[in-house]
Amino acid sequence: MRAFLIVWLGITGAALLPAAKDLQIYFIDVEGGQATLFVAPSGESMLIDTGWSGHNSRDADRIAMVAKRAGVKKIDYLVVTHFHEDHVGGVPQLAGKLPIRNFVDHGSTVETDPRSSELFKAYTEYRGKGNHILAKPGDTIPVKGLDVQVLTANGDEISKPLTGGGQANPLCSDAKLRERDDTENARSVGTLITFGKFRVIDLGDLTWNKEHELFCPDNKIGAVGLYIVSHHGSELSGSPAMVHALHPQVAIMDNGARKGGTPEAWQAIHTSPGLEDIWQLHYSIAGGKENNTPDTFIANTDELGDQANWIRVIAHEDGSFTVYNSRNKFTKTYPARA
């Protein structure tokens, strides 16, 4: 009986772990910044952004903790979407904990105030110790086992539709542009990550008008299984013309308790045709009960910000995937779309 129990525990324990042939994605809580870790079936890793600087190395510690759990001992590719503090600030601290081989970004900051210049200088000191890859739309980031396509960078975007894209977008007729954005947000490196039939999009903090260029008058991208919510769920991004054209099955929002998660952005996702669920890293104070997903799908429900719970996605080549909430161990599997 004891031998049977040991075998049974071994089998069930193994079932909870991702298979080597799967793609793992970890959404790490950096309190309203971004840090998203991809672990390819090959074992190579790609981290999109590093959270904030300071805070006694809080964000770098959280990234290192999740990386260890995922079996990652180095960052093969660090993609810095843009040079704002909640995305690039944690690089020096993280580099002290994990080796970073390749630094991918759009080049130089367009913001020259003292703090922005300080952040960029601190980043480039570490970038200079590794291999620098200048991201350009149409390029690929060579993560072994994944197809990582650069969609946007430095204010430019792909000129031709991708495979699966090119459809006319009927929502464009009513879409209105906003005031021109000359900040780093509009320069964000946006990527489409494909693993077999599974597709996930990350556009950093790309803002409204730049989204429009990707999705209007035609949707250059096509549909995705997973939408990493732009700009933490800020009302400055995530237009219905974009989100509804992506037709996501699931959206994951890397918001903070008091950063992002706005009612306008949340409703654009919530009303997207075919959407099954929204998952959030935090309960949004601004959203209230009407503009937050049920607690089951929220990693951190306490505003104090010391829980550091994360969300994991395990994706399969057939397009199906499973999402896991580390706070409550809730798991939900989403079948591949026909």
C-alpha cells in the first residue's frame, strides 16, 4: 500500500509540472510594472522587462525567485520594451542575480529629463557587458523553439500583414485618434510569440495611435490565444479596435492595485467577442466591483503589495493552454480553438 501511495504521488506530482515540450510563461508581480518570463521548450529564456528600481531589490528578487522555480539560471534574451522606470529600472539589480546574455531594445531613450537620462545610463552600463540587439519591426528574436516576431519598435511598425492577418477591421470606421504621443510609450517594442498554434501578443506600453497603425484599416496581426494587456490596463492604450480585432481567448493584465486596471481598458477587453476570461495580477482599486475579474482569477487581492503572487501559463503546440494562480492554486485549461 505504501509503495502504491509513493508511485501515485509521483504520478500526480509530475502531472502538476509542465512537460519539457511545453512553453511556460510567468507573469511576475512587480507592482504595476512589467516582468514576464518565457521559458521555451528548448530551455532558453526570454524576459520582457524587469520592473522598478529600488525598493530594496524587491522586483529583482521576485524575478529571481520565479526564475529559480522555472529552472532558469540565466536570461538568454532580455527584451526592454521601452525606457520607463517600471520596465527598465530593475536591470542593474537583476543583473547582479542572474546573467543576462542578450539585451533587446529600440536603441536610445527619447526622454532626456534628469531621471530618464539616469535610468538609461544605468541600463546601458549593463547592456554594454552583453550582446546588444537593436529591435526593428519585421525582425525576429532568435529564442530557440519559439517564433518571436518584432511588431513595433522606436515608433515604427510592420508594413505587411503577418500570416493569419490582413483582414479588414470594421471597427476602424468609428475609431478616433488621440493626441500625438511623443513619449517612450509610443516607442515600445511589441512582439508576437508563436509556439505551434499558440499565439501571444505583448505590445509593452504602446499607446492608442500606434495601436491604430497596426490594426487599421486592416488587422495586420490576426487573432491570438493570449493577450498580454497593453500598458497595465491604462486608458491610454487597449482600444476596442485593437483588442476586438485580436479576438483573444484570454487576457492577462499586469496591473498594480493603484496602477492601470482602469474601467475603460477593462471594459474594452471584457466586451471583446469570444473572450473567455480576464486574469489580473492585482485587484484594481480604480475598477471597483464592476470592472474587476472575480477574485479567483486575481493573483494579489491585498493592496499592501507584499504577497508577490504570480500567474503561470503552460502552452501546448496544439494551441491549448492552462493558466495557474499561485495565490489560490486555481487552474483553468483552455482548449485550442478550431
